[in-house]
Amino acid sequence: MKRRTFLKLAAASALAKTPSQRPNIVFLYADDVGYGDLSCYGAQRAHTPNIDRLAQHGLRFSDAHCTAATCTPSRYSLLTGEYAFRKKGARVLPGDAPALIQPGRETLPSMLKRSSYRTAAIGKWHLGLGDGNLDWNSDIKPGPLEIGFDECFIIPATGDRVPCVYVENHRVANLDPKDPLKVDYQGPLDDSPTGKTHPELLKMKPSHGHDMTIVNGISRIGYMSGGRAALWNDETMADTLANRAVSFIERNANQPFFLYFATHDIHVPRSPNARFNDSTVMGPRGNSIAELDWTLGKVIESLQKQNLLDNTLIIMSSDNGGVVDDGYQDQAVEKLGSHRPNGPLRGGKYSIFEGGTRIPFIVHWPTRVKPGVSSALISQVDLLHSLAELTSTKIAPGGAPDSQNVLPALLGESQKGRQFLIEQASGLALRDGNWKFIAPNHDAAFDKNTNTELGNDPQPQLYDLASDIGETRNIAAQHPEKVTEMLATLKTIAETR
Ligand code: NG6
Ligand code: CA
């Protein structure tokens, strides 16, 4: 190595080691938590003291977004820095879907890994595993380890989809080879009772769908057989995942780490631990919010114990908006009372209205980020570029095409985030500052199962969110020139990268 290059490298690494440049990074990804579900976002019937404290000592965003109104596409965007509508097949995946993110792609963990971060994925995955013919009894790959995570302990898909087992690195955890695990989404693998044939066996009944293999008295989506020793326990899931997160933090206390911690809470089936039974008056949905808050508390406690809290950048967010009845009779509707999962926003999970993608987003980093509230328009797709900027890491050529550097907004140094943002549900919408344009869409306008206003309309919709955050007045007819302009912008962004 030439001397000059060496000196340059030495200088770069000295710089890189200054504490403010290389914080530990914890991304706590809650599932289905809506804009109005946390007390720091106005909830009255749910109390989230740990999350509130994070917001009180950190930066709380009022206009932050996941890229889509469901899980898989949002997570895809967060990890790749690419809008999910560009990726064929990036929709809610079955539990036996192949890996959606191909090894070799630039990802958030691979970028941080190049910067010597130790990386882990713990919790919900839902981005597919294997290359199409997965044998759950042998090595499960490609998966998180092939796209930049050093270790993982994951729920393969969702809590309500088979297989109901954890995968640790390349293997199903606790699998007994004498009881092989099989998964099928086409039909039953044996004559075991299902939710459909034996509803009397269920402790939580479905309200729609979810009537296939029964695990722990809860029928799921999809069929599985075998793997009995490996089955998870829904009621200790939050504890199991929190323990894994704490262990990762403890083991890596002496070097920068990136923890992608994706909770099962508050997705269905909502089966929080019995110790949260009286946490709220809203039944399992409310009590799952309490369990989520407890989980964050465990992470904070561990960081404090390791003396790492001051130099850890914690981001807490959600993968899509809130939903009440998402397929089980869990009293969520009956006990909701005055609680508004999506606060003042219209729609929710699955919807192209703001309730679909505008979600809680809190940034906490005591040595760098001043407490406050930010109205900057930012998206989870921007984290890859922004954290590359923060850690002075180069993004691989062609990587993260839709990710913008919003670091100044993320750190509270600027109130300006992006100008434009595409929101995705069954169709697309465009934000241009406070303007919101929803492209004409002939899909159903309402989902009876979940009681959701999906926001689809064959006519163009235009809203001014500055005066109408609830998207109640379609002013497209009054502003034809704005409609034309925004449709053109949406097309340009969607068709180019
Ligand atoms: C839907 C499921 C819903 C939930 C969702 C994915 C039915 C009827 N509904 O298809 O319960 O699992 O998919 O949620 O099966 S997400 O948060 O992972 O996107
Ligand atoms: Ca979700």
C-alpha cells in the first residue's frame, strides 16, 4: 500500500472512531402500530411510558412514513432503499415464499457491515427465505445472513402464518430431526384438526381467514406438520425476542452494532403475556401495545446497563398503519371505545389514505439529537442513504435508488425532509409537501373484513393536508392544474429511478 493511501485510511478510521460518528444503531420496528396508538402521539386509552420517554428525550416526527400500507413492501424498502412497487412480488408473502432480496443487493445491514458494524436481525422477517424449494429441516438460505446480517433469530413470516417456529441463523431453532417440519400453503399435510374442521378446539377464533393449522389453540394461515418441539409459544414471544435483543447488545457492547429488532407486537394473533392482561381496558390489542412498550423498556435498560444509551441512535417506528379487526375475534372492535388507532388520519393498514403509511417515528440519540417534534416529510426508505452519510460509508453502485439523504432532518438539524414521497397501497399516491394526490384506482374502496376505507376511487383525489389532515375534502376539481402536475410527477418518479 502506498504511504499516502495508508495515511488517508488512518485518518479516515480515526475520524470514524469519534463517538458522534459511529453510534450503535437500534431500529425497533413495531408491527401494525398506527399513528394514534401511542400516548406520545395522543392515545388516551393506551399508555406507553417507555416510548413516551424516548419521545420526550428525542425527536418525534409527525409526518414520517413507511413506504407501503402493508408489511413486506415496507420492510423491503427499509432494507434496500428502493420503493417496493418497483419490485415484482413485493406484496404480503406466504410463509413459504422464497427470499425477496437477492444476495449481492445493497442493503442497510450490508452497508453498515462494510463500516464494521456487527449486525443482527431479531423478530419478524416476512421477506421470504430460501430459493424456491426450501427444506425446513436443513440449511435455510438465502435469508438474512446472505444479505448483510451477521446473525438472526427470526419469525419466518408473521405470527398468523405457518411455520410457527423461530429460525436461528440457518436453522429452525429446537427442531427435532426425528419430527421433520413440513409447510404447505395449498392444502393440509395430514388429517390434523384445522380451525375450519374443529373450531371448538380454538381459544381464539378467526373473524375472517386464519382457519388452517392450529398451533397453541390459534388457527393460522397455511398448513404445517411436524416440528412439534420447535413450535413457539405466542405468550412468551415478546420475552423470547427481548432476551435475544439484550443478549446481542451485551455481546457487542465493545463495538458498533446495528440491531434490527422487529417485534411481533401488535400484529395478530394478539396474545400478549398474561402479565399484561390488565394493562389497558382495550383487551388484547391494547395489551399488546403495553407489551410493545415493555419490550422497548428492556432494550433501553440493557443499553443503560452497558453504558451505551448516550451513544446509541434508537429509531422506533412501525411498518404500516393500525388496524382493529385483522382476522381474529379478539375483542379489538368491542373494546376500542374512543381509541383511534390512526389518530386524526383517514384509513389505516391497507389504505392509500394517510392512515396507511404515516406512522409513529421517534429518533433518540442523547449526545447528538435535541429533543423536539419535527414535521419534516421523511420515509423509512431514506434510512439507508442517511445512515450511510452518518457513518461515512459509500453506497454500493446502483444501490438504494430511492433513498434520499435526510440526515439533517433525522438529527433535528433541519425541518426539511423530502419534497416528494410516493405512498403505496393497492395503488399509488404522491405527496408534494402538504399536497396529497391519489391516482385514480378502480379497486374496491372499502374492505368489509377489516372495516377499512381503502381510499381507492376511479376519479383523481387531491387533498391539502395542511388544512385537511383527515383527507375529507377532495379538491381535485378546484385545482385541475395541480392534478395534472402531480400525476406527471408521480409518473416520472414511478417510471424512472
Ligand atoms: C392479510 C391477513 C392479515 C395479515 C396481513 C399481513 C387474512 C384474511 N388477512 O392477508 O391477518 O396477516 O395479511 O399483515 O388472511 S402484515 O402486517 O404482515 O402486512
Ligand atoms: Ca404490519
